[in-house]
Amino acid sequence: MTTILQISDTHIAPKGVLVSNSLDTSASLEKLVVRLNEKRSQFGVIDCVLVSGDISEDGSVESYNRFKKILAPLDLPVFVIPGNHDLRDPMRNAFMKDGIFPKMGNLNWHKKVGKVHLLGLDSLIEGKGSGVLTPDTLQYLNDTLNKIKSEPVLLALHHPPFKSGIKFMDEIGLKNIDMFVRIISKFTGEMRIVCGHIHTMMMVGINKHMVVSAPSSCSSFAYDTRSNAPVGFMDVEGGCLLHRWNDGFKTVRIGPTCGSGPFPF
Ligand SMILES: [Fe+2]
């Protein structure tokens, strides 16, 4: 059995800075870490944490250092991919010693954890909200999947490889979904594809593979499909996801609060 905890879109800012003048994103992540540690025995063994982009709000060195400090009490290996708010080189420097990032170029990586091949893809276009998988990244994906053959894969990219129906987010979505789909459709093994960006949990099938978008630890985008839907976030924390592989993938959402109980019924 292999278990990967996915945290997404933490948007950590430097000390004293509120995101969008209202969100204390560090406090949201701290609260989630406390909750995870309090209930850890309920969840079973967790092998590592995967963070699916927008780790930082502003790409600053301080924000990455703060992020690492907040996650430290989990005492787990942490693997990250960039989102549209991140900056490639500050992020590379902050996480270089984990040994998964290349010294130059896109932050694509592959690491086997337990029985699962974790594969992280870089869809960042610095300074833009939308994402793209460059020819190099698509080649990396193709070559790595060929090497893995048919062992289980958890594939992460920040921008969802599907249209969410939330218009203002789809406008800053992944530009070359079709090329991604063409490559992953050839893979014959078990694969769960995970992403972030839309700050909401959605499940979408692409051929025989399931794609799951993670909620954000700090805010949510409403599922409002009207063409005139207001643009903006809701101040609702979304928690995180647990992906467990045991002869197949199972994904569970862990909410940011646990309420009281259990009560007899
Ligand atoms: Fe985000």
C-alpha cells in the first residue's frame, strides 16, 4: 500500500501580507497541518506529501521558506510542482536539496514512492495565469511513461487537463490539453492524474484514466457555470486529498475541520 497526501494552492505570502487583502493563507495551512497531525492515526501510514502548485502567492524566497516551516511538523517528504503564482528559479533553489529537480529548465521530475511512480510536470508560463506543456515537457512525459511501462502512476500538473465550466478559470487553463491527452491515452497501466488551480474538487475521466482536481487549503472558486458568473474567490478553505494505492487508486478528501462526534445512530 502506498499513500500520498495532496495539498494544493497554499498561496503562502511573506509575513504580514494578506492575499487579496483578506486571506491569511499561512494560518489556513497551519490549521490544516494541526488537523492532519491530530487525526493522523485515523488515516493510516502516509508516505509523502505532494503539493500541486501555487505554493507561493508571489514567488518570493520568503514565501517558500515559510511554506517549508509550516509543513515541517508533518515530518514527511514533500514533493512540489509549480503553479502559475510560482517562480521557477526561487522554487528550484528552495527545494533543490530534495534531489528531484533538474538544475536547469522546466521543473519536471519522477520519483518512485512505495509502489507508485510519482510524476510531476511543469505547466508554468511565468507571469501568466494560463499554463502550457512545452515540447520538452511533453517529450519528458512520453519518455517517462514508456520507461514506467505499466506500473502504477500518480501524475501531477497544476493546470487541469479538462474544462472545469468555471469560465474565468477556463480562460486561464491549460492551452494544449489535446497533446497531453494523446500521450496519456497510450499508457496501459493504472494512472491517477491530479491537479490544482481551480481551488475545487472535481473528477473527470479521460479515456480510462481518472483526473482529480484538489481543493485549496485557503480558498475556493464557486462552481458557477453562468456566462456572467462573478469573478472571484470564496473565503472557504477546502482541505486536501489522500490518494491511496492498493491494487488500484482510491482518493479521499480530508476537510479542513472535523466537527464533533461520532454520535451513535
Ligand atoms: Fe491557486
